[in-house]
Amino acid sequence: MTRTQRGRAAGVAHTPRGRATRKPTPRTSTPRIPAPQRSAPRPLTSRFRLLWTLGNILMLVGVVVLLYVGGLYATDAYGRYAARGDSDVPAPVVVEESEGSPAEEEPAPFVAPMLNNGQPVPSDQAAKRSTVTRLIIPSVDIDAKVVDVGWDMAQVGDEQVATWQVAKYAVGHHQGSANPGEGDNIVMAGHVGGFGHVFRDLYYVHPGEEVLVFSGDQQFRYLIQQRLIVDEEGVSAEQHAENAKLIAPTGKEEVTLVTCWPPTGKEKFKQRVVVRAVPFSAGSVDTTQSSWSIR
């Protein structure tokens, strides 16, 4: 047997160069595993449908609440910005009604009260509109727009009394009180707390510090003369009458600023801070005078 014949017999072939190669082994195919058959979806039960519906309702309610709360915060933020004296947007005119149950009928005749003692002011003053647009107290960083505010009737015990409204964001100028330059008491009030808290730092002023009031196209300069703290809640009718004199006409040019006090604690809002300022041209102010309380 020749070499070629022996190679073929052994299952080896020779390349042209004489190298032997082994014949490829045939591949065996692996059997495929069939994919599992998907079962038909189970029908939804009534309990599942109920839970799914309740879940969607709760999510919808949550979205509505978030939008509502966000809208409140956005509204208050805009109100505070609009009430700033240096902002270019119109002053907010939102006022908060005074506490107390509404009166059944308004007594007549009745004109703007002085506080809550029912004493009227002259009708020509009640019809007068505010010309004050801005108030600045540099020492405590108060710079706010001023809006005109009126009063509400309320039932207190067996009597009907009138209490002044308070602007929610801006400073409120009491309707019927004087305008700058008219030679009488210019009464303005604002919140110490809440969203506006425009008079949050009014308590910290001192005699001799400056108050600027803008009326029309004029600026009026005043100097703080007094800072009083008076009890307003839980006092006698006589004490209310004495307090009311602080915002009554005085027959002389002065500015009276009022806010609640203290802003926190058990006695919250039971007192009033009253700041009185006189025109700068009225003469020097005794800066050594300390604040005190009227009881």
C-alpha cells in the first residue's frame, strides 16, 4: 500500500504542501425548548376595581390640594411684594374684617367711629378720601404702600360697636382721619403678624426717629415723639374710651400708627402699640423719653 493510500485509509488528507488535515466533525443540532404559553389575564375583581378607583381619587385630591396651597402662597407672596413701597405694581386693597358677630341692623344715624366706642366724627371728615400713598420708617426698615380703610359693625354683648378694618398686606389709613398738611391726626394701622406683618417691627422704634409720609406728589417728614403700649382686650369701657382718644382728632398735625401686640404668647394681640409722631418743623423731640404702658 502506498503512502497516499495509507493516508486515505486513516482518514487524513494531504494538502498540496503535504500537510495533513483532519476532516471536520459534523455538528449535532441542540433541540429547542418551546416558550411557555402565556395564560389569559385574570378578570379584575370588584375589590381591585374599588381600590384602583380610590387610589386615583386620592391622587387627584392631592394634586388639587397642592395647587390650592401653592396658589395661596403665590397670592400672599405677590401681596407682600405689591405692598412694598418701592414696588411698581398697584397696592393691594384687600382688607380683613374685624372680629365679632355681624350686627342685625346698622344704627342710624352713624358716621365713622373713633375705635369701638361709637363716637362719631364730623360728616365732612368721614366723606374725605385718603391721599396718603406710602409710609417709610428708615430705622426699622418699614417701607410700605398705604390704602384707605373703613370700619365694620359688630355685636359685642348687648351693644353694637364699630371696629376698624386692617389692610391685609399694606398699611391702612383710617377713613375720616386727616391727610398730611391738614393740621390734624393722621391715623394709620397695620398687622404685626400674619402674611403681611407690615408693622412687625413698629414696637422697636424710639423717640426722635424719622417717619416719612408720601401724600400726592409731596413728602412729609415727622419725628417720633411717643411709643405707647395699651391694653385693649379684657378692659373696662372707660379704658376703651381712653384708648379711643389716641386715634381721635386732635386739632394739630401729627401721625398716629397702631398695631397689635404681642405677636406671640398667651397674651397674643391683647395689647396695642401706638406710635405718635409730630412734624419735623414742630421743634425738637425729647429722645430721652422712654416708652410706657397705659393700664
